[in-house]
Amino acid sequence: MARKTKAEAEKTRQQLIDAARKVFFSRGVSRTSLEEVANVAGVSRGALYWHFANKTDLLFATRDEATLPVIDHVDAKLIDPTLADPLDGIRQALMLILLDLDENRAVREMLQVVLFRCEYVDDFAAVLARISESWRSFSGKLEGAYERAATKGLLRAGVVPHLAAQDTMAFVVGFLQCWLAEPANPGFRAELPALIDHHLALRRA
């Protein structure tokens, strides 16, 4: 019985996360009420508050549900010390981001929420701090990959790993914003693999 109760609780939590993503995406975070999320999920407000203390807590969970698998995929390429070509590892990591965007609607919708449908003021300042922490972590892993490339003699002379990592991070944020701002425009998406190759070619010895 306890096992069934735990499974039912997890099912309710998943329903709430799925509903929150849909409502955040369609209405924006500030205009979404927890009651509305509960209604879309088909559960009571009490059930929602049993799982999530407030809207910030729900937004964190919804973001993590969509993006943590992507982060795991990307990290596997960025931090692998056995790669003969760390620059190719960076390329593979960026291509995996594109693949996840193409194939996973939940990832696309949640990134659009984070980039365009959330005001990071008052209680949601903590959300921005957490996002910034994620980007710093990503930048640190990029820097490690660039440092390994430099050690192997693969990095062009004069390229500083720390600055190259910051530049690549800005590049990724830029292509995410351009893609997600115009999801119906296939032209930019089609050019992204070539843009990634060009970005890394400028750094390669």
C-alpha cells in the first residue's frame, strides 16, 4: 500500500509539473496562479501545496524537470578527459543542445519561459540567481575543455581558455534567444550547425 501511495504522489507531482510548464508558457509566470495550475493538472490546491510551497518552488521544479537531462548530455561531452579532441567535445555538446531543442517540446517551452516569460523581480530574483549559477557552471566546464585543448596544442595561439569559454557561453545564449524568439523560422535553425563549426574553427590551431 505504501508503495502505491508513493507512486500516486509521484504521478500527481508530475501532473503538476506538466501543467505548470503549459500554463507558464501560455500565460507567463507572473500571470499564472497556483489555482490555475492545479485546475489544469486536475488536482486540488491542497495537493499542489503538499508538493510545492509556492510558485517559485514550482518554477524551479518545472525548469529542472526539462533541463537537467540536457545538462547531463552536455556535461558528458564537456568534462570527458579521455577525448582526443576537446574542441570536438565542445562541438558535440553544442550539437546535443540543438538536438534536444529539436526533439523535446518540454525543453523548448521551458527555455522560452525562462528567457521570455518570467520577470525576475521580488520572489523570482532567486530564480535568476539559480540560472546564473547554472551558466557559471557551464562556463567553467567549457573553460576546462578549452584548457585541455590548449594542453594538446589544439588551441590557436593567443586564445585564452577563460575568455574563449565566456565567448562560447555568450554564443550559446545568443543562438538560444534567436531560435526561441522565432520558432517558426527554419532558416536560422538550419544554419546553426555551420555557425557552431565556424565558431570553433576560429579557436582551433
